[in-house]
Amino acid sequence: MNAALARELPRTVLWRPMTESDIDEVATLERVSHDAPWTAGNFRDALAAGYGMAVGLASGRICAYGVLLFAPGEAQILNLTVAPEARRLGLGRTLLRRFLADAKARGAAQCFLEVRVSNLPAIELYAGEGFMPVARRIGYYPADAGAREDALVMRRALGND
């Protein structure tokens, strides 16, 4: 990605709800972005269950997406992904803020998420948006060499910001 495009990208992204027709492209991006990717079936199930799902498009291609689960009084971010070439440009923060606003509008008092303990850029993003660590899930995430990685559980209150 060239520098000019990188500067323009955050301002030119179109955000909209994820649809069935997005799933193949999202699943492809998921496979290049994660060690233990969701499958197309996982995304279809989430869509059918009515989860909050969004995609960000730039130049007609999906560059970010996410999945938000709503429950009585709370929400949980299940997936928040930015294409590798579009990272560190503010798209993750933008989508995170959109999800937090959606959760609050639907009456959630708090929002949770889980993140690999090794994913320091994501942990920094979440902490910068008010998430605090509340627990650690030992061996939660699968890893390539048979070893498993812990998940950091983070929480943010959705009071009056």
C-alpha cells in the first residue's frame, strides 16, 4: 500500500452491515489474518443468529470487519479484524467505537472481549478505548506447534462517556 493511499484510507472507508454476499471475502481475509480463523460457516451462523456484523469497504474491497454479540445488559466483541495491509490506520479503532455505540444504544451496560496475550497492538487499542483486563483464560487459543495461547479477557463499562 502506498503512503498516499494509507493516508486516505480511513476517510474513504464505507461502513455497512455484513451480508451473506460478503462472507466468502470475509472468510478469505480471516484466513490470512488469524492463526485460528473463523470459517465461512461460523460467519453464516453469526449472521443467522442476528449478531451485530459490520464490514468496512475501500475501493470496493473489504478492509475490516467485525462481529458483536448482544446479550441482556452486555455485549461481547467476538471478532474485530483489519486487513494486514490496512492496519495501524485507525480502522480498528473506528470499528471498535461503532460497536461500542451500537452496544450502548441497545442497552448494554458493559462490553467484553478476548484477545491473545501476544497481540500487543490490539491490547493497546482496547486499553486506549477504556477496556481493562479482568481475567485470563489459560490455553484458550490454538497455536501451530500444538502449544496453546492464553486469552486476556477485557471489559469496558458503557456508562455516560
